[in-house]
Amino acid sequence: MAAASPRPSVTASIASPRRSVTPGRLGLAFVLPSVIIFCLFLMVPVFAVAGIAFLEWAGFRIGDWTFVGLAKFQKAAADPVFWRSFTHTILFTVATTVLLNITGFLYALLIASRVRGSGLVKSVLFLPVLLSPVIVALMWTRILDAFGAVNQLISLVSPTARPTLFLGDPDLALTSVIVATVWQFTGYNMLLYYAGLQNLPRDQLEAASIDGAGARASIRHVVVPGLYPVIGTAILLNVIGGLRVFDLVYVMTRGGPNRSTEVLATYMYEQAFKFSDMGYASAIALVIVALSVGAAVLRIRWGSRLHE
Amino acid sequence: MARRTHGSTTRRRSAFVMGTVLVGTLAVTPAANAQDPIELEMWSWNNEGAYPLVHEDAIVRFEADHPGVTVKRGQSNCGDACGVIYLSFTDYLTRFRAAIAADEPPCIAQIPWAGEFRDFVNSGELIPLTQAITTGFPAFFEPIVDAVSIGGEVWAIPLDVNTLQIAYNKTRFDELGLEVPQTQGELQAAVDALGEQGLFGIAMGTRDRWSAGDLFFAQVAYTDGTNSKLAQADAGEVGWDDPAFAAAADNVAAMVASGIFAPGANSMDAFVGNLDLFASGAAGMMYPVGNFVTAGVADKVGDAFEWSLFPFPKPDGSTLDNRATGGIAEMFVVTADCAHQEEAIEFLRYLVDDGGGAALVANDFIPSWDFPVPADKSELYNNMVTAQATANSRVIYTTQVYAELLNAMQGVMDGQPGSTVIEAMVSAGAQ
């Protein structure tokens, strides 16, 4: 008798009007914890920052603020240090994005070609990604200082040369930070491209080969177009990472010498925690958010065009 | 129905029991609080050198005299030098602000003597100590009391003072027949003589900026013979483009151009790279050095050579006596949200009583009040105490101006003209 009465299926119970648990609601229930965490720890702070940007607030007492409208944005517009920081941020972002993608792609090709030792190269290149940027910054500070490894190598070639002061020279300091950043994160881009290369359709590559395409032509006309979605994602991640860079700059140069490596995030930190101007710091933070959102929108539009 | 009645009875009993517990707790709490031990929290960033010994000395004497009141230690297994809670200066102020915002600040906190001090006073988060300082505290040096006073109120207790001078390799100077330079012309001659031996002149580390500012203040000590213009500029009574400041910045720029300083200052932190240069003998001098780092210099130099200090020499033609710059080294505030302000102030009395003074002197610090120097103190210590008597100010309280001074001075160390310093200070002062 019991065997004769079939047990209701899971689908049926979900669809059951008595319980009224639709797949949509179930899905919502699953994502709700993430949505709550996202709102609490991301959206609320972002909106709070947006609000604080219109206040004169020293950051000591929650209720101790004055509404100043757009004054903080006007201050930014007239502040030469803000514009220097802005320029350095854009320079840093563009340089690191270009270099990370070129080196990441080349290393991925090297590994995908499965030449001898490519597995070791993959591990070694990815290792810096696992390190804290603070450790990387301290390490590069030592490597680049007057008695560091780079200057010792230079002295081997040119024993009479005076040490090159990479982090003390305004013309070299930003470049030095860019080099350290690229060194740390190349492995990350390499991994993205390597994953993309694994998913490329083999038949297209074989067809190109049969049609007589050489390695360069195959890369240009088959591999690169096939990697467009990966390229878009990698660029977006690098751009956002570049726009909000703080730790490497702060530890290596503290924005100096004479603000030659000051970026938006370090200037924002100075305004907030040295000058107690939370309103201005929030206005700078909003500029970083706006630039990041702008980059994401461009990425989405580019992605849509690829699909059309 | 019977079950519901039983449930209601149970809930009523529970409510009665909970109510009784609550009333009992409220009745007992005040008495219990009165007997609760008090733990004071004190923050400092000076865990290097002998400061923890000085702090610990005061803690031990204070706790012995005040049973039930303790000072929280930040570390364990630290023998006789546990001291208080030490935080890295890099994020000290960030954490202090966060603690204030969270209504959980330490009762006592070390505070920088520069612009941040004024910002914290203006925030209303500190208590004035004007009344307290009249009872049980020593008579602090008058300029030092001025330095911790804002708006006619005293806001901090100054523990000790320091001077900033040039350390020089006495052994090497003697070998080359060099006297201690009395003017910048003589300083140049000494640097040239060192250069002929393949040595650098003055090693500086300005990557962390502050010492570049002190180079400027060392010149202001001469270009402003009144020792008052920095304070006047802070108060808006003279401009940041005052001729005294312009001449000071130009002096530094001229010295950079003439090779007085070892190259690479902007790539070295103070007391790291420049100390290496000095201790290795590659540079004949090092700036700035005061009692806060003499122990570190002595450790690093060891027996390699003899060294001593002299004030930054005056510009050629100046009729002023040579003088160091200086000011307060450690100073402490009591926070407005501290639940035990009286106990906190009482602890500060122990830091600066006779025992505190003796601990400071024993560890080569200079108390911020007149305190007898034992006959067995070193020549170096006596040198610093003498220099203290005529030390000029090294403080700009307007935070933005001070910050831009430091940035622009890094530029000067890189060969920029002195006028860039004045432009930066004027621009920051206008904000």
C-alpha cells in the first residue's frame, strides 16, 4: 500500500501552490545572504562616502558636521595637488594595464606552448601574486635603494657610476613603483590568459594552420580575437586595481619625493587622516569610484558590441 | 487548553525570576563598580630606545601607591621595560582617531607636537589640563608650556625635550685637522676636505620627509633672529612668504647646490640609510641627531670612531650665536571620553615627578623642567642640555602648511629652488 502511493517529487513540492515556493523565490533565498552582505559592507559605505563628500566633517563625532554642498568638489577642482595625483593615477593605471596585459599574454603563450620548464615558469610567475603588496613594496625598496641589488648590478657593469636613486629621483620614482606592480601582478594576468587560451577552439587554430597561417598570423587573427572577452575582463580588473592603488605607493615612496608619486588614494588618505578633512577625502574617493564605474561601463559596452 | 495555562504560568514565573535578577543586579551594581579595579590605557609610539624604561619606572611607582589602579601593558614577557601600549607611528593617528570615533580612546595618549595637536584640541576630544598642572607637576620651561597651550589653556603634559644638531665623525675631523664649523662657509670647507678623501658631507634621510623640514627650521633659527615668526605665521600675523622663510629656503637650496649633503637623501629614511652612511664612515656628518637617536647612533658606530654634536652653523656674516633647533619630544594628553580622568592625571604626575626626572636623565633624556644633571653624565648629554638652553622652534601648527613644507623641501633636496618652498607654503596657507 505504501509502495502504491508515490512520494511527491521535489519539483512538485516547489510548485505546490500550498507552499508557494517558486524557483524564483528559492533563488532569491539563496542569494539573499550575499545581497545583505553586499549592501551592508559595500553599498552602505559607498553611499555614506557619497553623503560625507558634501559635509565638513573632521571624523571625530558622528553628529558634528556641517553641510557644505559642492564645496569639496570645488576645492578639488582648484587644488593643484589633486590634479597631480589624478594625473599620476591615470599614468599609473594606463602603464600598469598595458604592461600587465602584454607580459601576461606573452607568458601565457609561453606556457601554453608547453616548452620545457613552462610549468616551473607558471609557478614562479604566480608566486608574487600571493605575496602581500606591503611585502613586495618593502622588497623592491631594498632592491632599488642606493646599495640595493640593481645598483650593485649596475656597478658591476660600470664600477665608477654613482648609484641611481630610483625612489629618490622624481623622474624615476613613479616608474619604479610601476615596475614593482607589474612584477607582482603579471602572474595574475598570465593565469587569466592561460585559461582563455585553453578554451580557444582547436579547430580554428588547425584551420588557420592548414590555410598556411604562420604563428604571428594565427595569434593576430585567431588567438587574440578569441581572447577578447578575457582581454576585456583583464583590462577592467587592471584598471580598477590601478585606480585604487595605495599600498605599493605608500610603502615605497609615501607619495614622494615632492609628491612625484602621489596618487588619488594616498592623497585621499592624507586628507582624511592627516588633515581630518573627511569631506574632501570622500570627494576624492568618489572620483576613484566614478572612474572605476566608468571603466566597468566601458567594458560592458565593449562586451555588448562583441556579442552583436 | 490546560497546556496553554501551564505555558502562561511558566512564562509568568520566568518573568518574575528575570525581573528579580534584574532588580537585584541594578541594586548591587553601584557597590560593585565602586570596588572595581581601574585599568588605565596609555598609548605611545616611542617603543624604541629607552622610553619604555621611563614609562615602566613611572608605572611601577604609581601602581605601588595606588592599589586597585593599574596601567595596561601592551606586551608580556618584557622584563622591566614593558611600558605602555606602543603602536607604530605610521598608523598611530589613524588608530587614535578611530578609537575616539568609537568612543573607546585610551585615557592617556602621546600626541605629536605639530599641527595634529591643534586639530585634536579643536575637536573637543581632549580635556584642558590648565588647573591640573598647577598641582603636583613641576614648573615646566616657559616656552614648553607655551608650546602645549592653545587658546589660553594647557592641553598636554610635556615629558621631555630634544635638540637637533649635526653629528660629526670626530676622529676623521681630527685626522684632517678640521675644527667644528662655526659658519656655513667653514661647513663648506669641511665638506670639501672630506670630499678630497672620497667622503660625503652631511648624510640625510628625507624619504620620510620630516628631517627635510628640520633642515629648513635650522636656517629659520638664523634668518629669524626673533624666534617668533613661525608662531606669528601660524597666527596669520605674518605671511608664509616672509623674507625670513624665503632666505631659509634659499640657504638650503644653495647648500644642496654646493654639495654639502650626501646624494640620495630622498631615497633614504631618517636614521636608516643616512645612519648607515655615517656609521660606515662614508659620510663625515649626519643630520638631524638628538637625544632620541643618540643611543641608536652609538650602537651603530660602536668603537669605529669618536663622534659628537654641533649645532647647524650660522650663515656667513650672521651676527647671531650658533644655535640648535628643538622642542618637545614626548607629550601626553588626557582624552575627554576617559572614564578615569583623575587617575590618568595622577599617573602623569608620576611621569614627571622627581623619580620620573631621574629616570629620564638616567636614560639620557632631557626633562622638560629644570632638573639637576648628575656630575657623571657624559659630555654628549651635557652638550645636548647646553644646546637646549638656546634651542629655536621647529614647529608649524598649520598642518597643511607643514605638510607642503616637507614635500617642497624634498624638491629642494632634489635641486629645486628655494622659491618652490615658499610657493608651496603660501598656497597651503591659503586653503
